[in-house]
Amino acid sequence: MKLNLLSCNNQRPDKRAISKYIMEISVNMNASLANEITDILLDGDAVDIEVTDKNSGSALRGLRKLDVAYEIVE
């Protein structure tokens, strides 16, 4: 499943936690790329990630917990 991460609505986002979570739920993601994607997201630009289908429900709950706005692309 593909997700478009739109923004982080938290006033004081935990960059480390967001980066770690993106790395955990994404397909073929390493720490460096996760940090870069997190920086882009926190700067206000949308990013696309691919999540394994078996983790999709828990991935969406985790993103909501981190106040990351998303839309399901596929």
C-alpha cells in the first residue's frame, strides 16, 4: 500500500520518533533515507512511502499517534 505523508500537525514533533517509525513501517527503507524523508515532511512538503500490506492497519494508527497527516494512494 502506498501512502502520501502530507504534514505533521504536532506543535513540537519528535523528529527521531517519526524517522524511526517511518523506517519500521516502510518497505526497503534505511535510517538515512528515513531521516531525509522526515526532514522533508517537517519542512512542509509531502512525501510518498510504501507500507507492507500486513502492517497497514497498525502503520496508520502509529501515524495518527504521531500526528502525521496522510492519504492512502493505493
